[in-house]
Amino acid sequence: MTGDQGTSIREDVVVLLARASGSALRTANAALEPFGFRARHYATVKIAAEGGGVPQRQIGAVLGLDPSAVVALVDDLESLGLVQRQPDPDDRRTRLVSPTPAGLTMLEKVSPVVGRVQERSMGGLTAAERDTFVRLLRRVVNE
């Protein structure tokens, strides 16, 4: 079966990315479940930690989420004591999301689990192919 442009689903980038993303997210969510964490929780705390406090809208842009979904996600993490919202000293309308000490501790706990998920997700690739794959994904997402 082919798509409208004659592209097989085995070669359709949208289909392949959807399958790869879905598989990686399901695997990550299952692995993070014992921690009461999900892949989006991990990604949000990681983004906040690397940015040293980032605007909610930046989290949404990085993850490709609607602002209302980001609010709900940050609310969840805040209720768990893993992130906090603080006013941006440069823009009083903006709230910065930063990890709490508990959030950083959680990130340390789950990072090896996420590493194993990444290994499993890219298990069929050589080290060089993995490097190329990550480099190409970064280009796709304009990073």
C-alpha cells in the first residue's frame, strides 16, 4: 500500500517517525512507571535543569506541546515537588520553571533508566550510526 505521493509506509518519514516515537515513548513510560514518572515528566525536568530555569513556553516549543498541556505537565511536576515556578526577573509576565533539589535527585535516579531505554531503542545501530542518527534528528528539529 502506498500513500498519496506513491511513498510506501515503509519509506514514509511521518509514519516511520510516528512509529519510532510511539515505541520509544511506550518503552520509556513503562520503564519510568515505578518512579511515578513519564517520558514527558523526564523531558520537562531535563529541559528545566539544563536551562537553569526556562519559560513554560520554551518547554512547549522544545516538546512540541500546546501551552495548556505544558501548564498541566508543570502543575503535575510542581505538585510532586520536582519543579517550581518563579517570576522571570526580566519579564514579570513570564514564569520560569526550574527543578527543585528533589527534581534534580529524581533526574539522577531516572537518567540511567532513560539511558537503557535509548540503548534498547537504538539497539540495531552501530555506535557510528547512533551518532549520525542523533545528529540528523537534531537537524530535523532545527537544533
